[in-house]
Amino acid sequence: MKGPGIYVAQFMRDHEPFNTLEGIAKWASALGYKGLQIPADDPRLIDLDKAAESKEYCAEFMGRLQSLGMELCELAGYIPGQLLALHPAYEEMFQPFFPKGMEDRERVEWASATLKKIIRASANMAMKHISTLSGGFAWHMFYPWPQRPEGIVEEAFRELSRRWRPILDEAQGRGITFGYELHPG
């Protein structure tokens, strides 16, 4: 890609030009951007189920971007990554980002399945990287007051490992890497 790329999630709206792939691509192109980082969980931009299963759909998707003078930088999995390991303190704040009524275990299964779809879609698009968030069982403990119990940070990382390992194994098997953008909140 020759030129800057932009992550478009924060610009998506329910009105033109910010509500479709074509609209946001034309808008970004007019600003001088050459590539888009697409939030894979936004159905206004991509049908993740189709992308995970169909190389033909992915080729058409890439062709649509190309016809608009844009390239795909990568599919992003920030929201499902954060929801995979969401500390209970943040449950209510993140509710708008996952299907209503899900209990913790169901949300973890949904996030895991979504991340695996992003892996398959990325492979179908010949993309080699996915940006995501890790979730944060321990972020609230980086300022230790009140004092955190012995071993709680280690336990949080063990649980992160348990949840992420199957996803990372699938990505590795397809030659895909993840980049974690770490946010305390």
C-alpha cells in the first residue's frame, strides 16, 4: 500500500456517507487515505459469516475496495478481543457491543467464535495480521489500591492464556498473526 490507512470504526454512523463500505471508502479516499482497517464485527461494512466461508465473497469484497481506490489494511477484531476476557466491572459498559442477554460464558463463546471467523476471513483475503484487544482481567489492578490479593495477576494471565490459546493455534495454522493493542479500560 502506498499511502496512509485509517481505522474506520470510530467514524461509522447510521447516515451517509458513514453507513456503508462504499460511503466510508469514498470519504476516506477524499481525505487522502489509501487503505482501510475494517472492524470485522460491523455488518454495515462486511458480512463476516460469508467472508469466513467464501473466498469468492472475499475476492468480491477486495475488488469493491479496489474499485474505490482503496486497499484493505487488515480486518480488526478489537471488540470481540476485548469481550473474550472482559472483567465483570466493565460488563455493563460493554453491553452494546455483544448480543443482549448473554451470560459471561456465552459472551466468551461468542467472542471466541467471532475471532475464529475473523481468522478464516483474513486467510481467505490473504491477510497476515489481525489487530485486536486482549481483554483485561487485571487492568484495574495496575494501581494497587486496595492491595491486590497474592496471585491474582498470575491467575488473570492463566485465564487469558486458556481462552486465547485455541484462537492463536488456529491463527498460527493459517499463517495469521495477532497484534494486541493494550488498553487499561
